[in-house]
Amino acid sequence: MNSSEYASHPLRNLLERLTELRKSTEFTDPDLLSNDASATALETTFATVAVVCSMLERTPALLVSEYGLTQLQNSFQSIFNELTHYQSNRNHGHIQNAKAQIEQVVMSQLWAFGPIPTAGDFDQSDLVEVVNQATQTARDAVRQLVVERDSLRTRQMDLTQQVLNAEAKLESLSETVAKQKAEAVSVVAVVQQMYAEKEAERVAAFSTMLQDLRADFSTLQTDSEKTQSERLDALRTSQEEAARIVQVVGNTGITGNYQKIANVEGAQADIWRWMTIAFFSAGIVIAVATFWKFWHEPFSPETAWSVLIRLMYAIVIATPAWYTAKESARHRSSADRARQTELELASLGPFIELMPDDRKHQIREELTKRYFGNQPPEHTAEPPISIQKLSDLAIELMKAAKK
């Protein structure tokens, strides 16, 4: 193995980290050092680390096995992991595992440093350094114990003083409580006497008040029964009047709408009637004028055509009178039905007032079926004279003119 590789081998850095790890407070804990097995395992581990560091410094590179150093590196990496795990969870089993790794693996891998020197060739200074490090560790642990002992003594003195102060306060409070207890007993006696006197007065006053209340209640009950009887009679009278008023209002609300419809339909019937009279009058005037003009003239084909055309004008002008007459009749029928319904609904209440209730309900049900749920009649427009009839009339007139 060459010198540069030997000098930069990762094992050196790992051993330095292990050496620095020994200085941490976790490995100077009194709980750890008070345990013989754990303390021995810890010292064995760090002593082996120191010996391997010494062997790295004094062994020539040519005698060292690169494969052996790599195996040692893996072994010390496992030891380093165990010690760091102890720092995190304080489990002493990790230190025992590190010692087992030293005895079972590391010791058998020291052949990597070449031939083992005899006892005379071994440098005693390394052993002295190991012992000194162990001694320093023990001193640090003892120093930490001393600090904790002094702290406990100080806390013990403080607690003792607090107990003494508490006892003094307790004694003072006991005396105060005894005095207050005696005063409370006397006050309670006075209060009980006053309470007995007041209670007797309250019982007497309550009995008197109760008798007065009973008398007042009897009077109030009699007056209330009389007043309630009078008010019930008044309510019955008001109920009857309200029923009549409600019936009248209901009849008025229902029949008023039918009365409005009858008035509107009657006005519409009058308008269509006057339109019918106007169309009929125009047709009659045209027909009379035609007959008057040709009455004294001889009948010929030319006059026949003139009469026929004028009569056709009269018929055409009078034809809308049929539609207006039909509309007038329809509106008049609607007005009559509305007035009849108004009359029946308005007289329904007085008519059935003296009948039994079941008979009233029966009549109302029959009228409900009569007035509600009916479909209005359909309105169809039919011409007064069909086209076929007009055609036949025109043919007959032409035949008559040819004769």
C-alpha cells in the first residue's frame, strides 16, 4: 500500500470522530459509569480506538494491508453507529454491542498492520495514554456527581426552610381558626335565636295572609264565574251575528261578481243588437229601392240581371246581421244565466237557514256540482247561407232570366 493512500484512508477520519465522541456528556453520565459492565465495555471500546490510532501512526505503509484497513473501517463504522444510537436513546445494550464488535471482529482484524511487535518493542506510552484517558473520564464523572450533590443539598436546605415556614404559618392559622370558630359559635347561637323569633312572626303573618287570600279568592271566583257567564252569552250572541255577517259578506262577494258579469254581458248584447238592426236596415233599404226602381219597368233579361245584382248586394250587406244577432243572443243568454245564478246564490242563505244542518250540507253539495266543474259551451261560426245554396239560387235565377 502506498503512502498517499495510507495517509488519506477513511479509517483515520472515522477514528478521529470516535475520539471526539468520547468527549460528549452522554459518556460521562454517572448512571453509565456506575454500571460496571457498561463502564468496562465503554473503556474497552475507546481504549481499542486509541490503540488502533497509535498503530496507524507507527506502522509503515508497506506493511499495512489495504483490504484489512477496509475491514477495520467497516467494523469501526458499526461501533460508531452503536455509540450514536446510545446518545439518542441511552440504551446500554448499544455499548455492549460495541464491545462485542471489538472482541469478535476488530481484534481478529489487527493483522492488517503487519507483523505484531513483541512485548519489548511495544511502546508503553500508548498504554499510559489510554489509562490517562480512562482516569480523566472517571474524574469528569465524579466532578459531575459532586455538582449534582451540591445542588441537591441546596435544594434540601431550601425545602427544610420552606417546611419550617409552613409549620409556623400552620400554627398561626390554627390559632386564628380556633378564635374564629369560637366567634362563629356565638354568632350562630344569636342567629338561631333571631331566626326562631322571625320564623314565628312569619308563620303568624302567613296564616293571616292565607286566610285573607282565601276570602279574596272566593269573592274573585264568584265574580269571575258571573263575569264569564255574561261574557259567554255575549260571545254566543256575537258569534251568531258574525256568522250572519260572514254569510252576508260571502254571498255579496260571490253574487257581486255574477252581477258584474250580467251587467257587462247585457251591455255587449245591446251593442250587438244595434249592429244587427243597422245591417238589416241597410239590406232592407237596398231591396226596397231595387223593387221601387224596377216596379213599373217591363221585365227583360237586362232588368233581371240588374235586379239580381242589386238583390245580391242587399243579401251581402244583410249577411253580417246574422252574426251580430247570434252574438247578441249569446251575450244576452250569458247575462240571463249570471242574473239567475246571482238570484239563486243570494237567496240560498235565507232559504236554507231554518233547515237541519245535514239538509243544508246536502243542498250545498248539489249546488257545488251544479255551479262548479262545468265546461262552457263551444262557440262555432256558421254562415247563414252556404255556398252551395247560393250557387243553386244563382242558377235558378239565370234560368228564369233566359225564359
